[in-house]
Amino acid sequence: MSLKLKDFKIGFDNSYYGTGRRKESVARVWLVRGTDRQIVKVKESGKEYDLKSYLQRETLYRKALYPLKLTGTEDRFGIYATVSGGGISGQAEAIMYGVARALLKYNANLRSTLKKAGLLKRDAREKERKKYGLMKARKAYRWSKR
């Protein structure tokens, strides 16, 4: 099923924007009033998918929609998100943070609810860099005396 951006009417009067980041993933999220469709566009391939089928796992899908559930606004908005970088798990969390920021644009009174749940503070854990002389960040080559 091919979903296109033209199915959405994104404008200044009916949508709210937020950017979410997690690990290497970046998600640009628009909450669109007047629709219940949830579409994800992958930057690398240029293809668009339904959010639930793209995230594959029910836990990731629920995590992405958690800010809407927390604030009780699940049925008010459709979601259009563009994602790039990282894997599906990081992208799901990036969408979650993007939805939370977009909800702030919609209603600033939701700030305390979102902040208490930790959705306004970016999860800063990143992959540690590889060091020279080691196989990975911390894994060393097997030591041999001779």
C-alpha cells in the first residue's frame, strides 16, 4: 500500500512540527489535525510506509505513540514523519521525542506532563568510538605472551 505526502494537507494552520533524535537517528515529525493516518518516510530509500508496519514490533509502535497516549490526544492527530540514520529502534524513539516536541507546539500546558515522563530530555547515550589498538571501543585482541 503506497501512501503519499499528498494524502496529507500539511500547512501552518493544521500541523505542528517537532524534531526528535536518538543515537544516530533523526526524525522530523508533523502532527496533522483532521486525519488519523500515520506515515513514515525513509530518507535513504525515499519510500513511505505505514507507521505500524514500518516499526514491525508492537512495543516500538506503542513507544512512538506514548506521548499522545500520555496526554490523551491519540485520536486528534495523524502523524507524518521523515526518518534517517540508525536502526528501527532508534528511529522509533526519535519519533517519540519528535511527537513530544510537536505536542508542545500544539499546547504549551502539556509541558509538565511530558517533562515528568522524561520526554523533553533527549536520551544522550551514543555509541562509544573505536580506540586504536583495540578491536572495538573496549574489546581487545586476545593477549599472547609469546
